[in-house]
Amino acid sequence: GAVVSQHPSRVICKSGTSVKIECRSLDFQATTMFWYRQFPKKSLMLMATSNEGSKATYEQGVEKDKFLINHASLTLSTLTVTSAHPEDSSFYICSARKQSVGELFFGEGSRLTVL
Amino acid sequence: GESVGLHLPTLSVQEGDNSIINCAYSNSASDYFIWYKQESGKGPQFIIDIRSNMDKRQGQRVTVLLNKTVKHLSLQIAATQPGDSAVYFCAENIAGGYQKVTFGTGTKLQVIP
């Protein structure tokens, strides 16, 4: 099956610092990657859709300057939370798909805690 | 047992019984639907999917039903087991210039041994 790896799984940082989360498709080329945010006992909220080689499409209400997404290759997308604040603490999950419409393969998530 | 996800976020069923988890979607442009299972602290796991040109699809112990008329999706789990305890989400693929997948509210399934 298709495997998506997300790193780091947990990160703790100080307020004001930036944190980068990586999402890799290990055994397939991902045409599209998605980034989600999830609060405790809540659903996944789509933050942005990322296509390789082009700018990410952000959902309404998501600050693009705050959450920088780079999709440099067909197997790697990164999410950088810039100048992190405690309210940015959350579970961030990436997913990837092989085709324009089809199953999404999810990473195991990254839990960010901002002190 | 039966659940309407938005109003009954927790569904408790006896081990061995069948479970029905419901989901309402909102976008008539959605052309593909997926059910995911999420265990605590982990990413979602694919269960089953269905395209909009179908109204039923069966997997191993699971069946997904799609009613496009009322924009309703359900997941049926046969002979529910303790390992089925998790939060279940329906997701819809919204067709358009950028294909994107959004998630429903989720339903927590608790299996009583």
C-alpha cells in the first residue's frame, strides 16, 4: 500500500519561533498533497491544497503568511508555522493522493505544542 | 445502533451487533466519498470509498450507502468488534479546478464487550 511519512511526530517550541513539518510519500508520486489541522475531539479542517511546482491553495481564514507550504517535488511537501504562538498548538496532518480523484493516504500527524 | 453524526456524536453498540454511522454532506459538486477511521493520536485510516455514480459499495464487513438525492452517506459495520472502536469521519471530494477533500464532523463509535 501507499505510505505517507510525516516528521516530526511531536514538536515543542517556544513562542515566536518557526517550525517546519515534512510530509513525504515514500512509495508513490503524489500529484496533490493536503494539509489539515485537527483540534482535540474535532474533525480535520482543511488548511490548504498543494500541487507540485505551484503555489498552494489556501482555505478561507487560513493565513498564508503564517502557514507556509512548499511542494518542491512529487514526494515532499513542507508546512512551516512561522512565529508560532500558543494558539497554533494543534495536531497537523498531511495527506497525499496519486491521482486527481482517488483515495487519500494520510501521514501519522505532527503534534505541535507552542509554549 | 444508528447515529446521525451531527446530533449524536457518540454511538455505543454491543459487540457483535451491526453499526450504522450516518453523514450528511453539503456540496452537490462532490463526486467521490471516503470513510476514514481515526484512533486516538493517529492519522486517519482509509476504510472504504464510493464514487457518485454508485449508490452502494461493499467491503469486508463494511458497506457504504450513498443517497445523492438527500446528500446522505452511511457506513454500516457488520458484527462490530472492540477493535472497531474509534472516531469515524466521512469525507467528500469536491470537484472543481482544485480537487479538495473536506471532512464531516465525525462520530465516535464505542463497542461494548
